[in-house]
Amino acid sequence: LIPAHEKDFETLGHVVLSLRRCCPEVRRILVVSQHPWQSPLAEECGVEWLDEASDIWPFRLADLLECSCTPGWLLQQLLKLHAPLLIEGLATNVLVCDADVAWLQHDGVRFLQSSQVADEMPCACAYMCTFKSEACPPIRSAVDLHRYDDFVPAVLPGLEKPLRRIETAVCHHMVLQQDVVQALFSEVEAASGGRAFWQVFCDAARATKGRASEYELYHAYVSKAFPNRVLSRPLTFAVAADIEAVLASPPAGVTFVVAHSHLRGLSAEELRDREGVINGDTQAEVVRRLVQGQPPELANLLASSGMF
């Protein structure tokens, strides 16, 4: 499931094509947006469209005003979390994916592993991508390590991220399991005196000055309530402005690329602390950032200094 804004349509073709090429477990691909995505790739890749204003959703964009963040940003989070419960015919395991993520590993990226504990029925265990402080170069993505820490307990008192300030699950995709989402909704609504989950989510966003994250909330909940259903897997990924350049020459060992729309059109200098590889060779990334725009002799000097 991919919530998308019209600004994302520029990269959406790369996203759905990469899902078909690299992710063999993916069956249906649904794009949720205000307007249909008109592209030959939509038919070629079997993409279904669902209106973000459909009657199946218990909220509207207008309901998300004055939550201290962009309403559309909050909307796409709520669409992801509600989809496993409200969209008819979805599998019980739903990969939600940001509209600017393209997969690069053509030998196959899988998200599920069969698991059985004691006398319980076999169940699917979902791989969960996270990154820690030591795996993040000095780029702006590092703020995600702590930005949403207070949001999680604001939604469900007593729930905390597994590792506050040093780990984040904001990795632009996640497998949501239907029964886990249902349990999360039930606990949140019970703890709030019966308020709808989406209303509590918005209240928490407002209380934390718009610092809301569906990824952090789900990761914290499944890790605590269903620890046997999640497997940590810190995939190496790149944050880049030019998705086509990365697809044409993928960095070694990188599983996926995230090409944020707000990075397009920025200068090389502005991109210095915004682009980089996470869960990769952090030292090499530090050197790359230090020597960017500098003579090649500086790179050689740093490489031979023994500092990195």
C-alpha cells in the first residue's frame, strides 16, 4: 500500500516497478491518493487505485487541521495504519511503503519469515528495518533517532520505543500485520476512554508539536506486545535527491533508495547534510561528506591518515 501526493507521481513509477522486480512476496499494489495515478506503468504493474476520500476511511483531510503538522503528512500515516483493517481483500500482512522508495536488490527482498513458538499456531514473523545512531552518518536523518520519542507514549501511555534516542524505525517502509494493528487500535481506544484511534493519534500529534510517526508507534507496540512476530533487519539504504542517478548506478550493498521530493532542486552544498547511506559504511560516508567539493588529494590524505 502506497499513499501518494501528486508531487510523488514523479517517482511513483520507479517505486511500483521496483516492487514488482525486487519483492516477490508482493501481490496487490494499491496507491491511495486524491487523484488516480495516470501512467502506463499502472496497468503494466497491476496497480489499483483507492481514493483517499473514500467512505471506508473514518476521517477526512479536513479533520486533520490544526494538528501542528501538515494535514497531508498526517493523512498518509493514518491511511497506512487503517488499511489492513478497512480495505477489503488485503492479505493479513501488508507492506506499507512511502511513495519515494525504490528497491534495488534484484535478487529478491523478502519481508516475512514463518515462525512457531511452543504450542502456538505457525505465524508470519515480519522483518523490521531500523537504524541506530552509530549507523547514521552526520546527515539530517539523524534527527529521526529522537524526534518521535515522546509521540509513542502520548498515543498509548506506558508504551515506549525499545531504544529511545539511539534507534529509529523511520525507514520509509514497514510490514503491518492485521491482528497486531487491531490489537494496537483496541488498546489505544480502551486507554483513551473509547475515543477513535485516529482521534487519539491526532491528539498526540498536537501534544508533541506535530512530531508524529506511524512507524515508531507500530514498531514500539509490536516489539512489546508481540516480540515473537518481529525480526530486526537493518537494511542499508540511501537518501538521495536524484532517484534516476541512483537507479542507473546503485551504490554497493544498498537495498533501497529514498528520494524525498523536498530534496529535488537543492544545490550540491545544500545536499551535503541531507544525502547519504544509512546502515552502511559510516566512516566512508563521513569521509565522503568531508571531501565533497574538495580536491581529490584531500580524500587521499584522509584515507591514509588512519583516522577513518
